[in-house]
Amino acid sequence: MAKPKTLYSCTECGGQSPKWQGQCSHCHAWNTLVETVAEPVTASSNRFSTLAGVAAERGVVQSLSKVRAEDVPRKPTGISEFDRVLGGGLVEGGVVLIGGDPGIGKSTLLLQALASISNTNSVLYVSGEESPQQIAMRAKRLSLDSHDVKLLAEIELEKILNVVAAEKPQVAVIDSIQTVYSAALTSAPGSVAQVRECAAHLTRMAKSSGTTLILVGHVTKEGALAGPRVLEHMVDTVLYFEGDTHSSFRLIRAVKNRFGAVNEIGVFAMTEKGLREVTNPSAIFLSQHDTNVSGSCVMVTQEGSRPLLVEIQALVDDSHGMNPKRLSVGLEQNRLAMLLAVLHRHGGLAVFDQDVFINAVGGVRIDEPGADLAVLLAIVSSFKNKPLPAKHVVFGEIGLAGEVRPVQRGQERLREAAKLGFTHAIVPKANKPKHKIEGMEVIGVDRVEQAVEYCRG
């Protein structure tokens, strides 16, 4: 018997190379080539190529101006935080990929959603990781009305496609895509070739039948979705389930959504009865202090369409080593170094011999530059050991020249802070509202020096 030919496939782009090399020649990523078995060309693959060619010949070209722009109808899941992240609900024929650490609550959330959707839609839960008895025990523990939820324990792609074609569910969940394999390929489940081909066939099925498909994906130790990067390009929506397994709070973040806003987040609390929606997420990102403490500053960040109040904490202490530490949790590390340089040059405060630690309370991750001013003022407060005034919120981007730049949706941020009882705000001058917000005094600054002097005095 001839020895099977091996190839090296890139886990990022799916590109193949006849021999191993440190850098992928297609996407130029490093250390991403893994050994796989070359798949023989089968009759099914030739058939799909022929069908693709026929479809291309029959393609219809039309003017974009004549295409009717209509809103896509949604199917609410019965979980408002989940619907928020999806952009209003599930879309017919849409494909959603959700990833997260093991035990974070992906299967629990989807089982709760299917139990709610099954009241008005036919649903199918395909499990490749758990037995039907385990899923039934979870449904019982969560007190779910699951008599209309159809269950299939299977990992072979061809059998799954046959069941979906026979049952014609309106919503189907595949848990997880890394466990599914196709009998037409010889590689093991979870390999680059299997994940790519199985996802492609399932996506094609969803688009042709109108079934809403939800794929559960594993993540790597770096927190990225496992498998080839092309997997994220195939689907319509990519969601990440975030949170510390030692904490009861969970976040769902949309990083790609063809039917809604990206960077939208949903907040949940893990309880004995499953995931419960958090109606006021700002409360979990604010620490409760009996008195004002130094190094604490409350900012308003914008996550998708939702303004959130988050407490930024800073600790500045004498360094006892040759190289002072710069550590940030929930914020970008490189941006912290830039802010310290701006503070020295334009704020007149040198912390080159100090250890600086920054933390965003509640485990939230802040990517937007609107947190710059809050981080800087928290550092000043900790260094001077002087608490900032109570009931103050801060937001604004800082440039290298020391200017305070405006951020998007400043009015919404201020209204959210006023609703939660904050009475003062330090914002970029361009974000200062023309009309007074009831119960709130807004101070506009356009330079770092002005913000620092305000906090000192």
C-alpha cells in the first residue's frame, strides 16, 4: 500500500505547502504550519466543482440601484442580551460562530436559547461532545421546557446533513465544529482540512435551505478561535464568550456581524439556573467604596450601541528594581507607556522610577482610546495620593502633543452617567454639550495640563 502523501497546512489561512517552513508563504504568519495528510480528489469534489461551474455560467448580472434594500427579518431568541449582540435576533439562513474557553457557558446559553425559540420555531441541537443523557441532565438542572427541542448525537457530516434535510429545522446548533468529520476525508476530526470542509458544507446547507445555523468553536490558549482563519470568513457573525471561570459574570462580544454592529457586548451572570441577563451592566464594573480612594477614576466607554461605566484603578509605587514595571489588565499595554510619556512631557509629572499598575474593574476589556484621559487621571491621583472628586466621570482620547481629542457618541455617554447619579464630568471640549444636561456639570478640556490642574486643585 502506498504511503499517504503529507502536506503542511496553515492554521491561519488554510494555505498548503509541500514541506515545513517557519513562515507561511501565503499569509506570512509564523509557526502556523501543521502536518496533514493530502486528501485524494474524490468524485464528490469533482461534482461540487462541476456544480460551481454551472452556477457561475447561470449567474445573473443586475444593477445595484435596482436591488431592493430591505431589512432582514429577525427571530428573537428570548434572551435580550443575546439578541443585542446578534443585532436584534437570528437571521434566516445566517451562520453564527461562537467561541470561548471550556466551561465558560456556551452550551448552556445555546440550550437556553433553543428552549425559548422552540415555542415558535422548529429547532435541532447536534451534539458531538456530550451524550443525550448529559444534555437532558443539564436541561433538567436549568428547569428548561425542552420537550420541543430535537436532539441528535452525531459527528459524521454526511449523517448530520441527511438529518437536517429530513427534519428541516429553522434553527440548528452544531456543538462543536471541531468534532465533526467528513467520511470523504481521511484526516482526523479537528484538523485544518476537516474543519474547513465541514464548515463549508454546513454553511452551504444553511444558505440553500434557509436554516439558521449556530456553530460552536474551540479556542486556542491565546484565546483565538481554533482552526483555519478562513472559518471566520465563511460565517456571517463571530461571537466570543469571555469571562473568568472563577467569576460569575460572562460577556459575549461580537467581533464580526454582517447583520448588526460589531463590538456589541451582552452581559450575563452565571447562576445555578443557568445564565441570567444583567440589566444594569455598569453596576458590575464599578467598585463599591465607602469613601473616596486615590487611584480610582470612573470612565464611560462605548461598546457597540451601549454606553458602559467602568472604574479604572491605578497604583503607582516606588520601584525596587532596575526596570520599573508597567502592567495593565483590561487595557492596551503599549498605550500605557505612551500615556506615561505624555504625562511627563505635558503634565509635568515624572514616574520613570515608579511601578505603574492599571486595572479595569470587572474583567472588562477596553479597546477604544476614549479611556486615555481616565487612565491618566487615575495615575495622577495614585501618585499624589489624592482621591478624585466624588461623582465624577471622565472620557477622552489623548494625543502625543498633549491635546485631548473628542470621542464618538459623547452625548449618550453623558446621559448614561447622569442616569446613574454622576453629577460632574471631565470631557474633551468638543464633546461638551451645547445644552445643559439636567443634574450634571460638564467641564470641557482641550489640553492634558488643564485636566491635571483641575484634579490637583
